[in-house]
Amino acid sequence: MADAFDEITDFDPFAGMSDEELDRMAEQADGATGDPDLPAGFKSGFVALVGRPNAGKSTLLNACMGQKVAITSPVAQTTRRRLRAVVNRPGCQIVIVDTPGLHKPKDGLGAELNRTALGEIGDVDVIAFVLDASAPFGRGDAWVAEHVAAARAPKILVLTKADRADPEQVAAQIAAARGHVAFDDEVVVSSTEGFNVEAFVGAVERFLPTGPRWFPEGMDSDETDEGRVAEFVREKVLLRTKEEVPHAVGVICDAIERPRRGLMRLHATVYVEREGQKGILIGRRGEMIKRIGTDARHDLEAAYGCSVFLDLAVKVKPNWRDSDRDIRLFGYAPDAE
């Protein structure tokens, strides 16, 4: 009898199951019993927005959120940090992962941005291949498509900027993308017009597994206050300056003094690579940096719901884009978070 009992207790019901199957079982169990307030069948997961620079990824994220969370500008490579934004809907929670635009890198920073974006493709529940409907499908798009096609997660083709494209352009883009990737769904959106944004959210939800609420309700993103301040300032630099200056700019939030009597004090430093760029940023009699500060302050006041005093300094850090140490200092490397 003892031998028979030993045989029973040594039985492993999970023997032969893969790590992926075990993880899925654990996630389903958490979703069912981890939070008694969750409705039955609650779905949750992560969707990565991937694509070329200026494809409209950050604008789509903001449209899904109904507020400004990620910075945007016409300048390529505006997004330098992976950003997770949380979309809550009845019955589901979607974590949208905004990634840097995939491109041919020209410096160490560009290589790190590509590494950040590619690293997300294999670590999410759904992949959204974001493609500009108004721009011809090029070699860069084909390169991104190769990485998307190789991933195992469900894939959604998202054609953005539909308000700028005619039906023939949209059809051509869809056909070109289909030639590289077998998509599980396709959505045509205009983020600025609000067209089909909820259709995109619904498409993502259909492919999510049952699971827990990864972030508490009321939390809009995983961005730190320091990161948000730095990015809002950098956005205004991109919008106010031209040519070589935007790409050479990095921003660090040096200090945050929490609101007292309705006033929040913020201190940040804008770094460039050359003295000439510093002169452009400061401007004649300091006019340019004042405009940048005013623009950023307005957005920060809207984000924090209080008055903001923003103090900006400008410094030179030569060739920081080719320095691994400096790239991490600015938070632009995936392992710097």
C-alpha cells in the first residue's frame, strides 16, 4: 500500500506541459480568481505599436486614451522611449506599448531605439503594424514587416492618416502589406479625426487572453513624472527648431517640487551636442528658450491640473548620441528604465 501511495503522490499533473502552456494557465487562473471585482471573462494584455518613424503610432495612442500621453511632432524619431499607456474598457484592460520608429540607424542612439522597438515584438499579446496610408509602401516598411511576420502573436494591420489618403492609396497600402504579412485583422483609422479609433480598440480586445488588471484604474501610463516633464519639453524643442537641432537634443528633468498653494515648480536641462546648437536654442536675448518653456508649461499645467513654474537651462554634451553612458542617462535605452 505504501508503494501505491507513493506512486499517487508523485504524480505530476503538469508533466509534459511547455513553459508557455503553464504561463497561460497561470494567467487564466489569475484572471478568474485574482481580483473578485473583475467580471467573468475579463480580458487584458499588451499590444505593441510598431512601424516606421512618423507612421502615426503616438497619435493613435493619444486618440485611444482621449488625452495627450505621448509627445508627437513631424520630426522623425520623436518617440525615443517605450511608453505603456492603459486603456480601460468594460470587460477589458489594454496596455498599449508605443515604440520608437524602426529605421536605418546613423548613430548609437538610433541603434538603441531599434533595439527597444524590436524587443517589444516578441513580448506582447498583439502586434499592431502601423502604416501611413498616405505614403507609398517602401523598403523600410518591408523590413519592419519581416520582423512582424516572424512574430507569433496575432497581427493587426493599422492604416493611419486615412483623412490624407484616397481610397486607391488605402487599397494599394493594404495590398502591399498583405504581400509581406498574414494579418489576423485590418483597420483603417484617422487618429486626428477620431475615425475608427474604437474599432482598433475592439480589434485588439478580440485577441486578448483572459487575465488580471495589470494596472490600477486611474493610472494612464507607466511614465514617471520626471520622464513626462523631459518629454514635454523635448516635444516643444522639436516643434520650435529645425534641421539638425532636434535630433541632437536630449532633456533631463533635474527636480520636481510638488505643488504648494497650487504651484508646481519644475527644473529641466536641455542638452545639445554643439555650441552653435545651444545658441539656436537660447535664441536672441533668450527668446527661443522662453517660447519653448511657455509652450511646455501650458501642456504640463493641463497634465497636472495646477499652475507650473518651469525653469529651463541649456548645456552642451558633445557627441552624446554615440555614448552608451549618455544614452542611458537620458533614458533612451531599453535597459535604462
